[in-house]
Amino acid sequence: MIAAVLLAVLWGAEPLDIPASVDPQLLVDAKGFTGASIQSIAFSPDARQLAVAGGKLVRIYDVASGRLLHTIRGYQEPAGYVIGKVNAVVFSPTGRFLITGVSDNSEYGSTRVFDLRDGGRLHKLLPGNLGCTTGIFLSNNGRYLTTNSCNGEYIFYAWDETKGDASIVARLHYTEIPTYPGQGWDLESAIDEELFFVQANLPPENGEPKFLAGVYQMSTGRPIGAPQELRRTGECLETALQRYQGNFAWTVKPEISDPRFIVMAGSIATPAGVDDYLVQLWDSQTMQLVASHEHRFYPVAVAYNARRHLVASADALSQIHVWDARTGRTIFSTSPQTLELYSVDWSRDQGALLYGTTPYPQDEFDFNHQGPLDKAFDLRLRRISQLRDPIAPPAFAGENQFSVSRPTPATPLSLYWRAPGSTSESLIVDGIRTGDVSTFLPLPPRVETPRGSIAVGTSSGRLYELEPSDDGGPWRIIRRCLGHEAEITKIALSPDQTMLATSSLDGSIRLWTLSGLRRGLGDVDFDTNGSKVTIVPPGSEAERLGFREDDVIVTFDGHPFYERIDALVDGNYTAGQAVDIQLARRDSDQPAPVGGQAGAWRRMNRRFTLQPAPDYDEPLLTIGLFHSGDWIVWAKSGHYDTSPGGEDQIGWHVNGKRWERATFHTVDQFRNLLYRPDVIDEILAVKNLPAAIARIKQKDAEQRKPRPSVALDSDLTKFETFENVEPPEVRILSPKDGEVVVANEALVEIEINTRSGLPMRKLEVRVNGKPPGRGFSTRGVARKGKRGVTVATQRVELDEGVNLISARAFNGRSWSSVDTVEIDQPAPVTPERKSGKKLYILAVGVSQYEDDGVNDLQFANRDAEKFSELLTANARGVYDEVTTFTLTDDDATGDQIKDHMDKIQKECSQAESDVTIILLLAGHGCFDQSDNWYFAPHDFKPDNMLRSGLSHAELTMWMNGIRATTLLVLDTCHAAGVLKRSGQPGMGVRGAHSAGASIWQGSPFLVIASCLPKEQSMELNSIRHGALTASFVESLQLCQPDVNKDGVLTIDELWLRVKDGVKKITGDRQHPQFHRPLHSVDIHMGRCR
């Protein structure tokens, strides 16, 4: 109610309220931007921060370090439609506020102000543009702001930096701006209190390009004299044209952006026939090139800061570069973590997906031929391998019957078909309605499509299936497949002809089933942009009911308009069904007067008869692939399998109000509920999500597994289900980020907001990745409905120098995201405080077992001895004190191992130095019937694992209770053959988790496990070691790879060699895993001698 009153005051009348879509959506978080989605880029006035807008979000980076400071997520329509897209960003004069322009058909204002000192929270909605703000410009003196919108209106504001607010002083419609025939004006830049409109494409005079600018006073909106020619811009461009012999296409930021320098961006054709993509800075006084910077693909956005001589540029692959305008030297660069995928195909046995990550050279690049296949993803074992030789993606029969062409330079690419022996072409896909065609694949006839069909992918990420029309016209769309967020590069048919695989520049491969095509669905027969009507076809039901262009759909069947897509996916609307649609129409189309608003909205209700519509489909499974080598496979339900670093790459996007920031929860926050590799296995087996869930539930019941706290078939895509598991929100109140603390300790105050009605069960605090070694206290629990607020305090010891403090909370079903602050402890403040570094090594290896029923191993004892010997020798050059314990065979009983663990814990509690602990366990590892994992000591008893084994729970509790940096190395991973006789009684000893899960996924400490969950650890006679330990030993002996050449080998560096070494010595049969928790620190493993 308060929000409605404030909005009514803001606009003078209650704005048009279009309901927001609240159901969660499972999306990829590329930690950057995917596809050609970057729209705008801007420096803060002091050039210390950089804001980048793309898609539905804004990311703000620290320029010096490249660190991501804020992510502001906007409103997201289901199925990725345009509403919520951020078109423009600009910093306020002090850098405190970020002003954004978005596309939004609601009436809550599309120019929005966010307060960066308050975590990027929404501060103000500016009046004026209602529906779409496409450009924002601030005068250099910071007093005036101008925006333009998709309705052709420019609005001039007086800006108040102290309040972060603006008031309208003038309006200007594009029809009031004089233009040349056939030419339009582009809003370009602002200087002082003047606004420039730039005419950049006038016909050249004497072969020279010509630029013209109309100048308007920002305080009045009135023109200042006649249009002015920008001579220096034209002369610089002419010089560039001569240098590159006319092979040139540029986007230009003229001299109005800076009194001396001109930024140009574009591509040039080289003599070899390929394009170079460049951003250049030119001196407009000397006509000399100052600096040039290269991108991999064509630039799409550029910003220049004259004060610090910095340029920021972004390209169509979403790579962002910040570079020195005087030298071209890169300051920092960032790119999405997702891979660009250029091809995909199935293996012959359908057990693997082949894919390509490198495009063909420009002269070989074509439709259905964008890149060779160079990698494989094993669908059963879930591992990635490199193909020995790249493979060209296969062509398909009859490919020459199809062609992709563009009727005119101004229209999208369309797909045509030519019958055998014919010289005429028939239109299959109209690019105007579906988007540029990027790939296609004819499909064989099947029961649902006896005449055959064709699958078509587009540059926008849409996938369609079409069949020939009865009248010989354009083919009819019979299926719309939703999921991809960037260009689809290849479509592949499975060997059994039941599934499709598609690759995309969004870094994903999506799997689709061809069976079950539904006919008879019903939908609207008008086109929309978001909820705004754009096309009403003649003779349509919409025309009969009086729909008009620019009408806004308020509700469809009582729900937000685009939520009907989810209902269509579920098959809930049929042709001929009547639904209620509420639409809104303005009484006047005239621009609003200064300080006023356009005509009032009039609401109308229509009973709409749904017309025949194609089937809507979503992927059966999606495989996300990342530059780090990580991957994640997920279903629509959110169930997933992942490599150690893959699960923070996707998450649940949850909208607030249309004008509010959205929240985003990565799936690792729901690990307890959704990490189910067995669900992925069943989906691949039965090719149906509900059937797979039913089979898993039946198996769980047969094995008498306890019921999960949330049912396996719960639909988290529905808000009423999601809100019952919604994670808490954690915020560190003190100390503040960037604070200097001179004491040895700090009192951390943490606010925990619970939203699901579930109380906080756990609070996890880390300082530089280390637990505090003591408990926390709570005070003040305020509750309102399902929401509650708790304040917790945790005293922590600080390291000298930089301290990264992180905190997260658990409510029994989901974890919060991690909140962090970085503080500095400059030096010891008491002479008693000791500096220095201490290392504890506990190496355990069991080859000989006391119980006759347990198989002995060959080399586990040697693994422990060699590991501790080499690590001790190497570490003495890095650590001030090294304490080593080596336990093998009959010395490695359960009691002995736990006694040594207790001894280390006691010494650490008294230590005042920086402590690191490395624990190696080499021997048998196994699971009981309840999927509890145990390491098998020398005196392990299969019939009493709880008493005789060292459990996962005990290890976790021990490592979490020590204020130290810890590393666990396991040469035990899922070792097969624990028992000599498989039928021997032993309480169901198993070598693997029943769900195929890794128990170390999400571990709060560093873990290196020797193999994947479905693999076996190997001992090799040729090297007389376990494969993992052998690779460790080799790396320690060679002290390789010392990547940064500092003479110190770290665990991150060592891992690069270990992971490849294990694959090599086992013939690609064993693949170790490195589980690294967020904000953990690197560990020194030794000095190179």
C-alpha cells in the first residue's frame, strides 16, 4: 500500500500495474555475459569502477583489480523475453549512484537509480519514460540528465546528487528535430549543459565522410543555433579509411565525447581475407593514431575516460577489456565463464556427446559448419576428454536443397527449400518472424510428422521444428523449443532418431526428445514485445475483438501474460478454449507535457478464443560447459550432477516487483535437495522427467531410505513450493568492507534474514578460508510470518595483512549465499604475538588389514611414506616449522589415527602462528547402506563400520574445529573390492554412493579425491604407487609446474600437473577431483630446490 501511494505521488495518478512473474526460473550465471548481449558500458567519474549492462543485468567491476563488486539483476520474463533488458548505464557525478535505462512495458518507470553505497539497492524510479529507456546522458558538470526512449521522446532533467533524484525540466519529441530526407538522429553525448544529437551517416562530400551535430540546451530542451559539422571526426575517419584502403566499417565516438580524442571501433579486412577487430584512439588535432587494441570479435560497446586515459571496450563474445588509451596495454579483462560451442554430435553408441569449442577460420565458417568437434562428454561417467584429432561435423543428406539467404540487406536471414530438379525456391522460415537462421537440420519422417520436418536454430537462441504446409507456402511451426540464451550453432540427431542435441554460444548443449509432439494447443494470435501488442494480423481473433497495436496485456487468464508459456509447456491451453484477457489502452497517444503524464489508461476485458498454436517444449537435460573444465548437467526440476566447480554456475532467478532487483540463488545452496546424479541417470535411461522421478522414488522405497525433507517430485519452478525452501539471506554488518583493524581480533556481527519460516540451523564463518575455532552467539530474533531476523556475533582472530571474512547460514534445507568483507590488519600490536608459518603433515597408508575378510592393498603404505618424505623436505623451505606424522599398516589403527588428530588439534589451539594441515589417507574407502562414507584403518571391521571406521562426519567435524588452513588428500576414492567375498556379511559394504554422488561436493575445506564417483582408484605395479600419490610424488620431485616462477610450488599449481598425470598413467581411466570451497586460500607445498 505504501509503495502504491508513493508511486501515485510520483506520477500524479496510480500507474498501470502489470503483475510480475514470480515463479523461479533456472538460469545460467556466466559470471559475465553470454552471447552478443552487452548493450552499454560506462566508467565512474574517477574511473575506479566500470559498469557493464547486458541482457537483464548490470555488473560493476573494480578497475584496478578486475574484482566484481556488484551484480544488479533485473526483472526476467519466463522464456527469456525482452522485458527487463538493460539498455543504458551511467554513473552519477560522485559515483555513488548508478542510473540505468531498461525495457519495461509497465508504468513504474524505466529509468532507475541504484545506490552503490547501499549494496546496489534500488534508490529511486525517475518519472518520465514509461516503457523503455534506451539512452542516458549526464552533463559533465553533473547538473543535468537526459534520456531517450523507444517512443521517440527525449526528457531533460535537473539532477540532484545529494538526493539521488531528478526533476523534469523539458521534453522533446523526435518529430521536433529537423532532419535530412531519409536520415535520422542518434543521441550521442553531453558536454556541460549542452546535449548533442549526432548525424553520422550523411552522404559523403567528395568521397569524404561527413558528421553533423544538432546542439540542444539541457536546461531548457531548446536548440542552440544551427547544426554544427564535426570536421575533426570526418577528417580522422578519412585518414583511417586511407590507411586501411577502404576495407573499413566503424562505430565512431566523435570529438564531442572529448575535446581532443576520438574513439573508433570496428573491423578491417586483412590481405589474408580475415577480419581484425579493433578499437582505436585517434588524436583529432594531429590526425595520428594514438593507440590500438584488438578483440577476438566485433566490438559492441566502448567507453572512454579522459581523466585517467582509459578505454573500456566489449565485443560480441562478451569479452570486456579495460586498457590504457596511451599505449593500448590491457589493465584487466574479463569474459564469461561459459564456453562458446560451435558444433555438437552424438557418439555412435549414443553414450557421449562430441562438441567443438573452436570456430573454423572465417573463409571456412558457414551454416552447419561453424567449428570442428574436438572434445567429448561421457554421459554415463560424466567426464570430459579431448579428441585425438578434431572431427568435421557431419553433413546431412539433401543439404544442397536448402539455402539461407537475406532478401534485402535490411531483413533477417531466412531459410529456403528447392525441390530436386527445380530451379525455384520456396520459403521455409521467415526470418522477420523467427529471427536470423543460424543452423538447420532436416528430420526423417516419424509417426507425428509423416512428411518429415526440419529443425531450425536462430541467432537469438530459439529452436523451432517445422513441417511442410498444405498449401505450399512457408512451412508451419509445430514446436517451439525454449532454453538457449544465445545463437544456436548446430543441431544433431541421435543415432536412434529419438533425440536432438543442440550447441550454442551460451555455453550449453541441450537435449530434446522428438516423441510426444502435442497438437491442438491454443494461444493468442497477435504478436507482442513483452506485454505490449506489436502486430494484430488481419482476420485474426485479436482483430475481431478490437485489439490494437500498443495495447498492453495486463493479465491473461488471471495471471501475468508470459506465465502462459509455462502453462503451454505443461499442455494446459487448447485451441478453441476461451480465456479472459484484460488489456489497457491509453486515452491519448500524444507525448506528456512537462511535469505531467500522457493520457490515462483505460482497462478493457475481452473473452478470447485461443487459436491453434505449436507445441512448446523445454530441454530434457542441459549440459553447461565452462572454461575452467567444469561442467554441470541439470533437468528442469533443478536436479543436477556436477564437477566440483560447476554448481555455482546455474541458479534460481526470483523476480521481485517489476521495478525491483531480482534475487539469484545458485543451485549449490540447495545441494541437500537437488544434487542427485541418480536422477540424471534415470532421465537418460527413460527420456522422461516424471517417469525418472517415479523410478527413483520406487527404488528409495525398496531400499527403505528415509524420506527427504522435501519430496523428490516437488516443483521448485512454482513459487508456492520454492518459498518453503528459500535460502536465508546473510549480511555482515561489521566490520565494514575496506576497514583497517589494528587489533589481533575482530568481532564480526552478522544479520541473518530467514524467509521460509525455517530457523537458522548453522552459521559458518571463515577468515581467509579458516574456521574461527570457537562458537558464535545470537541475540534478538524478530519474526513476522515466515520471515525472521537474527543477529549473530562471532569473535575471530586475524592474520597479518589482508583478511577475507566470509559468512553463510543454513536453515535445514538450503544455504544462504556467501557474504564477504575484506579488511586489513596492518601489523602485530603486541610483541608477544609470533609470526611465522607452521605445517602439520599426517600421512596414513594402509596396505595390510587385520580382518581376514578385507582385501589387502599393495602400495598404500608406500604412498604415505613417500608422500610425507617428499612433502616434509620441500616444505622446510617455506614453513618455519614442519611437524610430520606417518602411520602405516598396524600403526594405522583407528585409535592411533584419531589420537594423532587430537594431538594436532590441541597444538593448533595453542598456536599463535599461521597453521596449515595436510592429511593424506591412502587405503580402502567404502559406504554403508545409508550412504555414510568411511576410511578403513588397519583394524577395520566390515560388520561394525561405525565403531571401526573413520567416518566422513568425524573428518568434517575435526577439520571444521581447527583454526587452520586444511587440505585432505584421498587416494581411496570408491576403491572396489573391499571384501574378499562379495556375499560376505558386512552390513552392506559398498564401493560407491547409491546415488552416484560425491560426498565431498561442497566440502568446507580443500579436498583432492583420486577419482570420479563412478570410477575406481588404481594401484599400478609399474610405478609401485596409487595413481594419485604417484602423480603427487612426481610433481613434488620435479617442483612443477611453478607457473609464476617464484620458486614456490602451491597446491593450485601442483593440481595442474596432478590431474593430467593421473589421466596419463591410467590410460584415461581415472580422473581425480579437486573440491575447492569459495574463498579458500592457496596452500604452499614446498620450495623448489
